[in-house]
Amino acid sequence: MAIGIFDSGVGGLTVYKTISEHFPELDMHYLGDTARVPYGSRSQETVINYSLQCAGFLVDNFDIDTIIVACNTASSYAIDHIRKKFKVNVIGVVEPGSYSALQVTENNKIGVIGTRATVRSGSYVKALKAIRSDVEITQTACPLFVPIVEEMLVDTDIADMVVRHYLDNMMTTGADTLILGCTHYPLLKNVIAKFYPDIKIVDSSEAIIDCINELKLNVNQHSKREIYLTDESPAFETLKNILAGGITAKKAVLKP
């Protein structure tokens, strides 16, 4: 059996890489919907429709028993719809990330950063409050983080300036833990840590590992790894060098 992973684009390769490192024996098939990225500026209805099409591609084409919804926006809006339609395990990034943040916070104050859609959905607030009702949460949308990563500007003064622009005010709230609520954001982890060295940074892709462990999936001696994109993506060329070396992508055609 295999794992299927999808994201609105190629940011989910951070999740792909983390799972690959922890489970080298698992078959994995990654789908990036690069023709319609970003999901973060779309309506809830559109995100649900796109997410169901992505999940359908993975289920129809591969013998998968688990879908990882690597996109935070899709996890926020569509995960219940995916679980209802497809008879496979479905893991999002919101719930594991929330649980991990509550495990490490020492003062019960947590910051969440993500796309406008993820912040607007309130998904992290709901997930955190469902586990611990008295937790204090501050959210900030960081729409410029994704283009900084995709344009390879992470190690520049521009990245430093943008990170401080979004996060300086959040840090005055006393939050001791920060959830990276977008799959691109782990690539800015070092920049964030440089300016806020005392903050505990929670990467949802790492939090997913415990969820996969609990499934006790069957493994193979020779794992198969494939990456599919719905359109050509310059960002893929950037991220594949940062994350995974000489990987290649195939063309995916989604059913309407």
C-alpha cells in the first residue's frame, strides 16, 4: 500500500521530504496542483472542489490507503469532505500541528502564521481550543512568505525585512510557540529563529510523523516515489534543489 500527498503547489514537498526521511520504505505519490496555485486566495467552495479532484486523482491512479492533505488551506476547508467521499485514511496538517504546539508551549500562548484563507478559516483556533479551551492564540497572515521562498529570496535582506514586518507585533503578545501554518514556511524557519531565538517553532510536517506511525502501514522492500504536477512550475525547480536533489515531475490531468 502507499501514501498519497497533495498540496496546492510544491510547498508540500517539505512534507514529502520529511515523510521520506522517516519512512524510506513507503511508496509515496505526490500531487502538486500547480495549475491553480495558490489555494490561499480562493473561496471555500473552490478549495473544496479542487481538493476533492486532487484526492480523486490519487485514489483513482494508485493503490493508496492514506492521503496526506499537505495544504493548510485544504486541510482547513476540505478535509471533512475528503474523509466523507473516499474510504481511505485522511491526515491533514492542522490537527497534528495543533497538538504538537500544545505539547511544547510553557505559557499557554501560541502564535499561528499562514495564508489569508487559513487564518480566515480559524481552523487552528478551533483545533487548539478543542484540545485546550483556555489556550491564548494570536494569528497573522503572511502572504509574502510564499513568493519569498519560490523566488529563492530566503537568504536575503528582503526575507529578513518581511519576517519582521509580519512577526514583530505577534511577538509582543508573549507567545512562546509558533505554528508554521503553510508548507512553504519551514524554509523560513532559520530566518524566524534568527530574530526570535526563544520561540518554539512547530512544523506541521514533522507532527504528521506520529500520525503515520499510528497507522502501522504495510511497507515494501523497494519503495516507489513519484511526483505529479498539474502544470509546469518554476517553483518546483527551485524547491527540488533545496529539498530533494534530482527528482523529476510527471504531468497530472485532473478530472473535473
